[in-house]
Amino acid sequence: MKILTKQSLEELLYLRFPNQDKKLSQIPNPALLQNAEKSAKRIADAIKNSDKITLVGDYDVDGVSSTAIMVDFFRQIPYPLETVIPNRFKDGYGVSPSVLERIETDLIITVDNGISAMEAAKICKDKGIELIITDHHTPSEILPEAFAIVDPKLSTCQYPFKEICGAQVAWLLLALLKKELSLNIDMKQFLDILAIAIIADIMPLIDINRTLVKEGLKILMNSSRPASIIIRDFLNKSSITSEDIAFQIAPRINSAGRLEDATIALDFFTAEDTSTAYNQFEKLNRLNELRKATEAKTTEEALESAKAYEDNDVIVVAGSDWHEGVVGIVAARLVDKFEKPAIVLSIKDGVAKGSARSIGDVNIYELIEENKSFLTKFGGHKMAAGLGLKEENIDAFRIAINKTASKLNPDDFIAKEQLTGVLSSSDIDFELLNLLESFEPYGEANIKPTFLFKEAEVVNIKLMGKDKSHSRIEIKQSPHTTKTLELIAFRTVFEMPSDKKITCSYTIARNEFNNRISVQLLINKIYL
């Protein structure tokens, strides 16, 4: 393991970005997005002709953010825009036949969905509704029959950076609509919400994504948008990081669609005064608490159920009273526990719906696809997927997917924790914190540096939190040092090891509490 100094760490981080960060002015022309100009012209015509326009979003953070940006933009034209965010439980995902049953309109625009909406596109055609699909998910060989499809992942699309989220596609389209209608709308004002979407949808924080998140977090700190004011008040920090969004804000926005209805989150983002925004955020807080409680209970039951299958290569568990909105998070918890891919299914009326999460180099989407004969539906990508099947086929599917997984290289199942190196405890100070913060934002493709303590001496352990479920561990890096450091292990009850030693990976964060700033060490993984 590489021994690091502050200087060698800085040199290592510089190597991640051989080129200077892009400026906002260097973001590629939105017109390079295939069909984006055609779509902007059609929307502009619809506005000039006073046609009815309906927007269909999605219930995750990216979908809600995309919808919120569109709503805000149309308010400023001003032009009425009807918005529909499908309900996870009643409608399922995206623009679907059940959603179309309650829409009467001239033009439908989708955001963050629609690339696989074959049936919905056919219904729109039969009804004489024009359909513009804006999405960022990977298309299949057959595309929906729509007026226009705007998706950077289309094989014929010339947009130079493909890894953008649904909210970015919507924002770029609106930039062309602004030009088409000769509007005086500052597109930078939407970057606070756009940054939240990019971070929450785990887009790689390189190239234009890095630029947009950096600028978006700055705008979030100063925006007069009521939702941004509430986020600032809630976080109560001198600067907001991508991790604050990923761990504090995104789960709250997501909780609405997971447990109830995503319009609660949309009403938060689009609130026109701080009182409304505050009320909506309080609802999101309550739903997030409920989500955590539901998730904890389901995780406990899923872990118990998984014991029967812990020798399997892929853990597949199902429960009749498990909440459909938390099975993805529970699957991630099982992956952490068993260090294997996991599929968690919720059963209702003989039908099982659920989520899969993977590990290492195991492509869970391909494993599921190879066993699709057992399924009624599935979709996703290498590390995460969704699926549905009849309850009676669960056991057969479990056996079949494990048979497929048994052919994989065992090395594919090894979790990838990218350790940066070992730091001396004397180097862990505010100067180091400032150095690390200068390479923000961290996230996908710019992973926060993770360091290792090897066989550090455990001096003391305190349990924290209402239910004493978190650990504060005081350590000395080596016997000959006098400096002690404090490690925080969330969701871990750490007991004193017999040899009073700990080997763990950790990250370094700024902690602001009661107007005091300190350097905080957060445990990633404890190695036994």
C-alpha cells in the first residue's frame, strides 16, 4: 500500500484531471443533440398556436428535477404546462398506457423516460397526440414511433459527451427553445436543481458534468429559489458538497416517489415561497424517516431470509409484506453484508416485483437477461436492475440465475474498493482537508480518496445516536505516536477486538457543528 504525503497525494489527484476544467461556455452546443432543434421548433409552434402541452416525468430525483426545471421555465415564458409524474404503485414507470388514460392533450413531452415506451407511442399515434421523447437511458434496437426522440445514447446522436442525465437533456432542449422563442431567460438559474439531478443519478463527475455540478453547488448557496433556501437552512454549512446532496438531500427527494407520490418532491422544488417549500420539505423529512424505518425492518427480514441462500452466488429473497419502494436499498444492504449480487422481491397478489444490485465486475443485467424466460419484465444496467415475475417462478428463477452465475470468474465477485494509500496521522489536519476539498466535487468517476489504517491501536469506543447504532472509535495509528484520532462508523456497533487493533478504510470530511469546524474521519469498511 502506497505511503502518502500531502504533496504526493496532491500530485496523484492532479493526474485525474490532466486537462483544465471546462467553463460553462465550453458546454457543447445543444443543437448537436439529435432531434433537439426539431423538438424545440415543434414546442415553439405549439406555444404560438396555444396548443395544450403535457409533460410526463419520472418519480426518482432525476425525473423530478427534470420536471421541476421544465415547470420553472414554462412559468417564465409564461405558458401553461400540465405535468404528470407517474405513481410508482398505480402507474409503474414512465409514460405508460395507464398514464395516457387520464391525459387529453395535443403534445406530450417526456423527461427522463420514454425510450422504451413502444405501447405508449402507439396509443399517442392512434389518439393523434404528438410525442417528443427526451431520455438518457440506453435504447433497444427498436425505437418508439414518436415525433422526435432526443437521447444522447442514440447510436446516430452526435452529442460529444454521452453520460448526461435526464435533467441535462431537458435543460439543453430548453436552451434551444429559449433561442427559438427569443426569450430572455438565464439558463444558469436552473443549475442548482440540475446539480442535484447529476449527483443523485450517479453521473460521472468528469468533463461537463464536473463543471455543471461545481457551478450548480455555487448557485445553490446563493439562489433565491425557495427550495434552495430551505436546503441551505437544513444543511446549515458554509459550503455544500456533492456528498451533502448524495447523502442528505437526494434520499429525501427520492422518498416521496418511493413511499407515496413524487409530486410532493416536485411541489418542493417548484414552491413559489419559502413557507410552501418548508411545508413540503417537512413532508419529505417525515417520508424519509418512514423510509428509513421501513428499510430497516425489511432489511432485517431479508437478512434472515437470505441465511438459507448465503452459499449461493446470487442472493434472491422475496417477502409478501415488503414495501416495493425500498427493495432496491435493501438489495444494496444485502450486497454489503454478503459481498454478492442480491435480488430483493416484493410479492403482492401472486406477482413479484423487485430490484437487483451487483458487486465487482458481475453484470447483473446480463445475468437477468439470460434468464428472462422466467420474467414478465426487466430492465436496467450492469450494477442495478428492476424485474417482475410470477410468484410461482421465484424458486426456478433463483436456481437458474445461480446456475448462470456459477460460470463466471470468481474474481468478478470481488468488491472494488479503491484505496488511495496510507497517510501519517501527523498529516491529518485542516491543510489536508483544504487540499482534498480543492478537488471537489467527488462522486462517480472522481471517487473521494479513501485511506487505510492498518492495525491501529483502539484506545476507546463510544456508541452514539438515539438507538446507539453508530460507533465513535478513538485510535492511535502506531504505538510510538502520542496523537489520537477519532473514527466514526455509521450503522455499526463496534466492539473492542481481543487484540485491541483495527484495520479499516476511511475518508476525510469537514464537520460543522455548533459553529465549530473539525476534521472528521469516516469509516468505509472494517477489515476483520
